[in-house]
Amino acid sequence: MKRITLGLEEALRLTLEGIKPLRAENVALVDSIDRVAASDLNSLVDSPSVDASLKDGFAVVSQEVARATSEKPVPLRLLGSMAAGGEQDLQVTPGTTVKVLTGARIPFGADAVVSGEFAKEGDGSVRIGTFAERGRNILLRGSDVAIGQRIIGRGEQISPGMAGLLAAAGQSVVPVFVNPVVGIVGTGDEIVEPGKPLAEGKLYASNILTLAGWCNRYKMAPRLTIVKDDHDAMLKVLGTLCNETDAVLTSGGAWMGDRDMMAGVFKELGWKEVFHWIRIGPGKAVGFGLLNDKPVFILPGGPSSNLMAFLQIALPGLLTLAGHAKPSLPGLKARLASDLRGHDPAWTDFFFGTLQFEDELPTFHPLKTLSRLRSIAGANAVASIPEGHDHLPKGSTAYVQLLT
């Protein structure tokens, strides 16, 4: 058996160093949701553009209502009213007030707003029944965003809330990285496309559907195909797919059996192998290389190995291709509900499991079901035993990757 010399940390470093983000394109802000910013985006304006009222109420000079109470209200002459976006220009002078609606510009001379519930409006006058200190109920100019302020950094994903903030900052068209088109190839005489009749001894191609689902989650466009264990067919399909997509994932044919031809086929196509086989379990047969400067990932065929190799190596690579500044699964620290035991301290061992949120620290429960597919489908987290350790005891703390 081939001796595997490359560990996870080094393999991941080589993967990320070997991939550059795709080109950038400009899209309308409304179409940028979940896309990745291709440059830093700064505010072009102050928002709000004026000092504005946070409440429907009355703009006052704070000092004039310092002793106002409900029993002894302070009477002020009402000069008029101002609404959000209005052009009326009123000035508060001693003994006067202006009615302001939420979002209205604070009139010159006022330094506070008394909420309408604490005032009683009469004929041309208002009786103020509470104190409002300087700045009360006023949103200062530029409080949401100030001109020149960075709103989002290169490599960050644009959420709906962030898009709203960018709109407030004056942005309408933004540069984002192009979303990769990812070719996903299932290999094997035994696999069948979902929806077609299933003959005895065959199985549906579930791996490539799982991989496609992950690509869809990150707005990458998957292109799925199945090829039999035939050298010429593989050569043709992979050559075509590499020309028509931005990256390729293969499922199966990654180990050392008679029909494990994937690395050999890519070698014939002229790929530059970066590595093949690394010290992780499951997923050790993963490989990475470049074909025509496009990333290619060889993934093992067993469902657990397939997904783990994808999550630890291929997904970070694809996220880098898509421009993500932090190309990794989100994670947190969790307490282990039971022992985790690996097979070799020189390896990184991974475990599918579920997180239970009860105490300050969530609890990770490794899944022990005998069904590989059920383990994958039921998992919402992955824990690992890092290199240098062969077990982690129950009750200890481990870093856990989140799958949902």
C-alpha cells in the first residue's frame, strides 16, 4: 500500500495556494444577495443625510423643558410641522417648538425631541410634560453610515441586511466574483441516474446529488454527469467537462483497485497533480490538481469518505475560487458527549454528529448508526481528532464544524 505522507494542514494549504478567484462582474445591488464582494465597498454618502427625529414628537431646546413634568407642563408656541424628506425650513427659538414626524430633519435651534405621548397639543401651542435631555430621540447625520466608511470587505458575502446597508450608503451596482460552474462526475458501472429504473445490483448516484446540493448552497452552478468504468469514456467526458466548467469534482475511482482509474485519466489529460491521498479518515483518497489552470478534485466513492473529502478539501478550494476570504465551514467549540477514538495519531479523524444546545457550551453527539447515508443525512456537525492525538475523552472540548 502507498505510504501517505501528506497531512490535512499541508494539503489544505497547497489547495488554497493553488487556486485564484474567478473574475469579477458588476451586478445590480438587488441581484447581489449571497454573492461575494470583489472589492471593498465604502459609503458614498452620509446616512441619514441630516440630523433626524427618531420619533413623532416635538423639537425643543432641551434647557427650556428641564423642569417640565406632567403636573407642571411647559407651554411652547407651535411654529408648524416638518415631515421626513420635507423641504420646509423652520427654526426653533426660545419659547417655541416644531412638530416633527419620524425621519424629519431636526429644525435649526432644537437639540432634543419630546415624544408625542408626553405632550399635549392645543390651538397654536403645545404643553410639554417631560424633560428631554440634549440629543434625546435624535439620530445624528451619518449615524448609520458615514461617507467613506467601509461597509463590506473584499471576499465577504452580501446578506440581505448588508444589501440594505449598501443601499443606504449610496451603492446601486456592486462588483462581485463570478459564481463557479462546477462539473460533478459520478463514476462506476453500478451507479444509475436518479429517476431511471434500478436494476438488481445497481444503486442510485446519491453522492453527486449531495455534492450538487452543497454547490447550490453557495450559489455555484453544478453540472452533473455519470460515466462508466471505461477508460475511453472517462477520457472523453472529463476532457469535455474540464473545458466547459470552472472546476471539476469526481466521485469514485480514487483508490488502488483495478477500476480506480481517475488519477491516471487526468494524467493523460495533462493535469498537474498537487497531491493524491492524505492522512484523513474518512476521505484519505482525495486528490487535487490543476488542468488548464482549473481546479480538479478526485473524491473517493464511499458516501462518508466522499462527503468528508469534499468538506475538508474540495469545498474550501471551491470557496476560494468563488472569492470567499474565509473559505471554510463555520464552527464553534462543543463538549463531547462520548469518547472519540481514532486509529493513528499521525492522522486527522473526523466524525459526523449532532449538536445539542442546552448549556453555555453545546454538546456534540457522534452518530453511531450503521447506515452511512443516514449518518450523513442526520448530521449537522463534524468533530475531529487533530494530528498528534488518537482520542478525545468524553466531556472534553473540541472544535466542531457546522453543516447547517
